Amino acid sequence: MFRYKKIGYVALNVSDVDRSTDFYDKVVGLQHVEKNRNGLSFFRCSNDHHNVILYPSTEPGIKRVGFQMENDKQLDIAFSEFVKNGLSPKEVSHAELKELKQGRSFRIVEPNTGLELEFYSKMMYMIKDFVPRHTKIQHLGHVVLNATDVDSTIKFFVEKLNFIVSDHLGENAWLRCFPNPYHHSFALIKNTENKLHHVNFMVKDIDDIGIARNRILNGEVPIVFGPGRHEPSESIFLYFLDPDGMTMEYSFGMEEFPEENARDARLLEPSPWTLDRWGGKPNPQFASKGKIEELLNQTQK
């Protein structure tokens, strides 16, 4: 099977690109790279050209998630595997690759949720290091989806995409893209609707969480869960809303797995304490908004 480097970027649809650009720059603390002539707004929290892209849309939500492979060879292997498994990978056009500042990239659609997934190995490397604006973001951490059919979606990610389940909580699951060590780069939460749950950014130290809480409160940005500590990943978390009501997360700390002889996935107790050791409860607005963009050509199961 093929090997990943990391979750590379998330593309979000937003109702007002200028308003959201200001938010992700000043409030989240990402570095704004550019807004192009097509209205796309690019942000980074690493030396990659982008880790977040904002697209103008009348329906806010999640458009796409990009995963970076270890190298060109692994990208080629993934493409061949996808063709063999009938996933109909679609090459990204040269014009769009130029816009995205990426090398060869291709996409499939996850058949159970309808989420578009992109795979690439090269992205423009920015010479100047990312400099945190305030919160010391280390990197894009993970994306989590609400899903109506979690079992089938887990099966797809494990059998077709070479992800490994790190933990189960009832029907919910946390998965990592092999051999990336972090507890999860993607997760699935059982829900009556397929939609975005949240987007995560990992931060450098625990003070970032506390300082961010007060900064966000002072800026009158809704905090919808936390601070608290998750049992599955052992991370300390803080969730807040973007201007379209989509949920963003800062987290500090996460279990890391060795490539070989990693522990088996646990079956965690279905208790509120599992989601927050500190006993907190989420606001009803938590993980409530974020439509998955519908695509005409869905991948077949």
C-alpha cells in the first residue's frame, strides 16, 4: 500500500471571503498568503504555500481535504491502487495546479459522505518560515466529519485509502493516515447528516490554549466547547466558531504511534468524560454547521 506524509490542507466554502479572510488571519492566526483573481484566499501555518483555502460560495461548508503523500512514487502507487479499486481518480488540470501551486494532484469522492479528497506530493515551499501572529500554531492537525454511515466510511478509509483506526467510541472513530504518527488526521462522528464537524490546528504549548480562550472571549467570538481534555488523543482543546458558524479547534498535545508494533485501537467507554476528562459539555452550536459540497460525479462504492 501507499504511504502518506500528512494531512496537507483543507478547502472551505465561505459566504464572505473578505470577512473570513480577516477572521482566519487575525483571530485564528494563520498567515494570509494571497487572494487570487478568482476570489480564492490562501493561508498557511507551515512552509507550505497553503494549509487552508477559502472559496466564495453561497453555501458555507467543506469543499475538499488534501493529503500529501511521502513522495512522487507513493503518489503513483496510490493512483494505480485507486484505478484498480474502481475509485475513478481524476487528475487536476494544469490550470488549477498552477493556481494551487502544486505538482501533480488527483481527486476522488468518498462515496458515503460525498467529501472530495485530493492527493498530491509536491506543493510550493515558502522560503520564509511561518511566523505565528499570536497563537503558536504548529500545523494543521485534522479534519472531522459528521457521518450518517460511519461503519461504511471507516471501511472505505481503511481498505481503500490505507488509514488505520486509532480508537473507537461507539460508532465514532479516529483514524490516522499511515505512517503519519499522530493519533488522528481524520475522524468520523455518527450523525443524522453528513457535514463538517470541525477543523483542528495543533499549537505549541498549553499556554496557547489559555491565552487563546481569553483573547477569543475578548473578541466576542463564540466559544462552543472547552477548554478541556480529550481521552482518545490526550489533547487539551478549545473549540470556537468562524463567521459562518463552522467549528474550529486549537489543541495541544496528541498521542503519537510508532510505525511498527503500534497498539491496537481501543473500544472507549461511551461516557461524556471520554470526550472531556474535565467534565465540560459542548454548546448546541458546536459542530452544527458546515455543508459538504455536493459534486455531480460521485465515486461508486
